[in-house]
Amino acid sequence: MNAYKILGVTPTSTDAEIKKAYRRLASKHHPDKGGNTANFQEIKKAYDDIESGKAERELKYGSRPGPQARTHNPYHKVSAEDMQDFADLFVNRQSRAFIKLDAQISIRNAVTGGTRYMTIQTDHNTAPVSVEIPIPIGTRQNETVTYPNLVGNNIDLHVTFHIIPDMIWTIDGIDLNRKENFSFWDLINGATRDVDTITGGKVRVKIPPLTQPGTKLKLKSLGGHSRNNHMIRGDMYVEVVAKLPKDIPESILSRIKDL
């Protein structure tokens, strides 16, 4: 048996080239992906034989560098080559493969759920796959969700969601906080205002006369949902922000100066 010929490499190939060829063939011929068991065993034995003779090969042909470390770009189309370490787990330890992905989502998607489309290449010999990834209701910051066999071929997706900071909304557990501008006169006289909710609807809030800036108005059960029980819902808090008018009557300014 010519181990190098089976993997399609030569004794002068680098460690990275040999390992890459092995992973590609092992993934292609793995029985769990419909491959031939005998071919898979032959490929694995060829790689083991090459590895066992690695010291001798290096003495003869020189040291061969290993694969370079990779950094993950969340906007990059993830391929089997990018996930070499996970391919090792698939070939050597597990009956299923998995690919890790990062996805950025809005606060609204994190609270109400939604979908995210991503293009993934799972194998060098197949075309990229476009998949619709459901975003669970109540997704937490940096939470990893597993999607079994979403792209087929017994490949699971492990997607870590990153919530994009928002200019208006913040999340505190299952409670939501937002800021709302009120004029100087509203704080003095009191006011009623329709305020946007996270779902895009409106809710009417009322501030009493002489409300202080920074006051938080609690709107019960208008916050986020519990991740484990969607029937449990947090509250929504509206923080009163004072917005001074551009033109203040001189009569009022003179009174303030006299205080």
C-alpha cells in the first residue's frame, strides 16, 4: 500500500498539506456520510502510516510546518477548511460533524425572535448551502444555539449570537429599558405620550406634573420573554430624559435668576 498515493500527496508535502488531504478524503468517504467503509479505513490507515514515519521523513526532507492558526471573521463564509479542528472531532471522536458560526442580531430579534440567512460551504466538493437560521425568542448575549443537521450530511451548526448595541434600548435580564425625551414643559406640567414598544407597537404613558429627569416609568409585562418559558415576560421601563426648549421666555429666565 502506497500511503502517499492513497492520500494524493508526496513525501515532500508539508504536514499541513498531508493533514488537509486526509481530512478532505476522510470526510468524503466517512460511512456516516454515505461513504464506503473500506475506503475510509484505508484512508485512515494511510494517514496513520505516514504519521508513524513522520520523524524519519523529517530527517530526510526537513521539518514540515503545521497549519497556521486561524482567526474567525463573523462575516466570512465558513467552510470545512476553516473548521479543520472540528473536522478532526468528526473523523476521530464523533459520529456527527459540527461547524461554529457567529451571528450579529438586533435587540428586537433577540427579544422577539426572527431569522438570519447565512451561506455555508460544508464540503470542498459541494456547492455552498444557503440556510435560514431561526433566532429563538429571548436569545441572550453570546448565547450558543445548536441546530442539528440544518445543512444536511449529519452536520450540526453551533451558532453564537451577539446582540448589537442599540441607541435606544438596553436589556437587563428579561426587562427592557428605553429612554424617552420629554420637554421641559412636560416635566413641569405633566404629559401623556405614545411610546414605541420593542415589537413596533405603541403604548401610552403618562408622567405626572413636576416629574424629575431620570424617573423610570414601569410598564408591566411589556419586556422580553423568558428563554425557557415564553409565558413569563419581563417589564418595560421608560426613563424620562429632560429636553430643554430652544427658546425660553425672558420672564421665566428672569425668575430663575432671582432665585
